[in-house]
Amino acid sequence: TNRWADELITGYALDFIERNKEKPFVAYLSFLTCHSPLDAPDDYIRKYEAKGLSHNLATLYGMIDKADVSLGRFFRKVDSLGISDNTVIMFLSDNGPAIENDKFTDEDRSIRYVNHLKGHKGNIWENGVKSAFFVSWKGHYKAHIVHKLTDITDILPSMMEIAGVSLPGGYLPLDGISFKPFLDSSGQRKEKISYNYANPAWPPTDQPWTPEGVKDEYHPVTQEEKPEIKTGDQIISVRKGDYKLMLNPAHYADTPADENGYVLINISKDPQENNNILDQNQAVFIDLRKDLFNWFESIKASDHSFAMPIFFIADTLSNEIPSKAPVDNSGSLQNTFNSLWGWNDPNDWAKYNIDVLTPGSYQVVFSFQGEVPVGSSFTVETGNHKKTAVLDENGRAGTIELAKGDRMLKISCNTPSDHLYKLMTITLERMGDE
């Protein structure tokens, strides 16, 4: 498209809204800013460099400015369509700021972190998990600030209550609780308990975080391995009312001392999380620790928590399989946040759950982060079909026949190498399709 992603996403959303404005709809805009890689139009960057910001911080602020322009375009269009008084708009971010050690200095962060909270994206301190959230409904909600605990699980039940719809039969109860009473002052809701988890591979360190520092964080877990996942080893937290209990939070120079891994904070009195009040509040600590362990143990007890996805294969779908989602793989591969890392040994293999809806011939295309192992031999097999081919410069590995109902796709490396390749996706392109 040769256009900025948020411009394009906004355009798609507005086109959808205009075509559906006469009936109920849900539109979800997932902007790519602000996120790495840092990039913005030159004039936006110069605007903030002129204010004395470093180039990287000026680029980040330029990205925010550019996103604001798209949001303004969105709000004006909703107004011009005459549906503002019948449209609820929610705006939120997904997490706190990434530390980006290789891009930002401590001075940059002191400017950027205007709330002076502790932590970063990837850990359970407030600056990692506290996010902006705004709700607007023209003519219905008066402007006010709500100081109540809520989290992302509450959004769906809130949308349903606002829209006056109920959960269809056959569904498990939702984790969230509607926050509609906070918006229209229609009453109270039961006490909210919110939980957080950080993967041990994610908390930032003093060095720039890179995928090479992985801890195989997405490795599929078997039933036999479940008992090895100890609750006491996790980076988790629970928040109930004013109190927040953390287990194994990341440590910085200004973090309070923990008690056997635990830190208890009164967020209303200590939003910067400077004081561990565990010793003075043993009853609160015991209560929250029980909630925390029960929550994580319930996740471990659910088979759904450990199930890898099933990828439907059809001529109407993109058929792109993320490499990090195998149901099983050889132990020499490291399953990282965006790639299956290794592929330098003839014994490397990975298996994926699939469900072939459209049988036929499919071109197999591998995509890699960085260098493509051109000339390396890979085998792709499913059901009774097996194909071995040498990769070309585009990662193509020939065609394979897929039968309707095939349930497993296996890929194997046949060529030894001294280079560790990072496989990102496997795409099955239906032959004959453009």
C-alpha cells in the first residue's frame, strides 16, 4: 500500500462503519503504533527534535502524534455519519512502555515516563501493566474520572451489558465483570480481583533484550511436564481493592526488598510501589497469596491452557502457520516469541495441528527472520503425503498434496549447518490461486 499502517487501518475501519451504520456493529482498530520499530514521517520527527528530544524519543513522539491524527480522522467521521449518540467508543493501550535499552537513555525514559511509576513492559510493576483507558458515549456519559480496578477481561461483558445482549448458551462463564455501573452511575458491582503474569523470558535486564536471550518460552508442554511448572517459581501478581501482591517481580535499584519473593503494596497510598508492607499486613498477605495460588493452579489444571491451536487450511484462507505454535518439536529447537530458532541439525523437526478443509496441491513457503537457508533440504509431510525439497531464495519448498481432514503437518530439516536459522512462518498456498 505504501502508506502508514495506522492510516490504512483507520481507512478500512471507516469504510466498514459507513457500510454498516444502519445496524449494530463492532469495529476493532488495532494500531501498530506505538511499537518497535521506531518510524515516523520526517516532519513529525523534526517537530520533536526541535523541542530538544533525542532522535529516537522524537521519533516515538512523532509516532504518537501521527496516531492522534488518525484518531481525529476517525472521531470526525463518526460525527459526520450522525451515529455518535449511538456509538460507544473505547480506547486503550495494551501495556506499559518497553524499556528499549538499545534505543533510549535514562534521560529519555525520565521524560517519557510522566507518571513516574516503576517498571516496564514485560514485568508486573505498575508501569508495565497500568494502561490508559477511555470510554466515550456522546449524550450518555458525563466526563469524569473513575478510580476503580478493571482489566481487559471486563471489556466484553461491559460491551454486552451496554448493548443489552446476553451470552449465548453453551459458553463457559466470562472471567470479567461489567464496568457499566462506573460509566452511568447505575449501581455497584461485586469486588474485582485482577491477576497478571510475566513470562520468565520477558522481564527486561540491564542489557538490550534480544530473541537470542530466549528461555524457550513457548515450548509446548506435555501432560507429564505440567507438574514441573511450580507456582512459586512464576512471575505473577494479584490485585484486590487497594492491595497488590507480587511474586518474583523484577528487581531494580529502587525496588523494595521482597520477603521470600513476595512484595505487598497498597496502591492507593503508594502508587510508585516503594514500600513492601507485607510484615504489617499478614492477614491481607495470606488472603491474597491464597487467591494467587488458586488462580495459577486452576490454569495448570485446565487442559485448554496447554492446547496448541489448530490451523484450518482452505483455499479461502491465508494458511499461514506461525512457527512458534507447534504441538511438538525436537528439543534442539528453541521456541521463542516470534520464531522457532535453530534449524541447523538434520534431527530438527516440528509438528503442527491442522485441519484441511480444501484438499488439493499446496505450495509450501517458509519465511525466516534474517537469512534464508538457500539450498538446505527440508521435508514436509502430512497424512500419506511427503515432500522433500531444497529451499530457493524465496523460501519455497515445492508442493505437497493435502487430503481433506488431514490433522498433522510435520516439517523436518535434512541439511546440517553452522548457522542458527530462525523460522517464522510456514504458508501453504493453494495451487492455482493468484
